[in-house]
Amino acid sequence: DTAVSQTPKYLVTQMGNDKSIKCEQNLGHDTMYWYKQDSKKFLKIMFSYNNKELIINETVPNRFSPKSPDKAHLNLHINSLELGDSAVYFCASSQVVNGNEQFFGPGTRLTVL
Amino acid sequence: GESVGLHLPTLSVQEGDNSIINCAYSNSASDYFIWYKQESGKGPQFIIDIRSNMDKRQGQRVTVLLNKTVKHLSLQIAATQPGDSAVYFCAEKLAQGAQKLVFGQGTRLTINP
């Protein structure tokens, strides 16, 4: 199936831990994104990469570090997790940079205890 | 059924009726306006977009109307079906600069049988 996939789907961890979320797309897109959706469903962009290069870096704590080993992958590493990091994290991709039509993954629900 | 701006986050309509979801945006410099649908447990899915130089665009069972005078956007869904039950987000994209998508709060649409 052509899609955007993320692992894991659920992630429960303690405060202070370090965790990673992986994302892969097989749509052949050059641009990938990370979004955060809070408990009120508010969806906000965190990062975007085009062809492995960072093009958008919102006001995100530097505990969050995206890494793009190749165009098809954009992983998100989070250090020293805090309670406020609990949210659903979505990876997305688009054919053009900052395209209107973005293809979202199924999300990773992160719960920090 | 009709929602009023972003202050009414839920909307219920009878199956087969038409629904109207409204969105107020704030940035006159936005170049595109986009609607996304998010079903429970899934990532957002692109529905339709409209450029700022248009006032109406139609898709399959959906119509988006743009009123730049009052900075208002609406999504009309004709002959609603149970599968239309979801949270609907409007998003705007600036013409210049980072051109990221900025999502609104979202409206939960429930289709009653």
C-alpha cells in the first residue's frame, strides 16, 4: 500500500526519558513534515524537510530533533520528555514543498507519565 | 445544519441533509485556504482547496465558499453520509515566507442515521 506510516502507534513513557518516532513514506514525495495535535485537536506544524534539508523549524524546544536519513524517512527524536509533550504526533508528506495536499500518517499517541 | 465560526465545535445533521461548516480566518495575506477531514483515530485527509482569487470551488459533494471581505470560509457537504462523520479543519497558507499550513480549531460533524 502506498502511504505514510509511523511507528509506534502508541508510546507511553516516563518523564525525563528519551524516545523516537519513525516515519516513512513510499509516495515518492520530496517534502515531509511533523505536526503535533494536542488534546483539544489543535494541529500545529513543528518541522518540514525538503529533500533531507530542514525548511521549517517552528518554535519547538530543542529537545525535539528531527532527522531525515533519506527523502522517504523523517524521524523525530525527543529528549528529556515532559508532561506537556503528551499529544498525538503526525508525520505527513507532500509532492511539492509546503503543498496544500499533504498526506498524513496514522499518528503516534505519546503519553508522558 | 450549520456551524457558526469556530466557537461551535460540534455540528449534528441528519443523514441525507446538507451540512455547512464555517471557518473564520485572520490573515489577509493568505494565498490558499484548505479543508481537511480527520476521522477518529486517523490522520487528517485533504478534501479541497481554494485560492484567494476565487470565491467558490466545487468537488465531489463538497463546495467551498470564500468571502475575503469578512474573512470567512465555508465547506458545504451535500447529501451527508455516515462516513462524513469526522472533525473538519480549515487551514490557511500565506503567500510568502514559510508558507506553512496554519490549521484552525476544527469542527466535529456527526451524521445521525
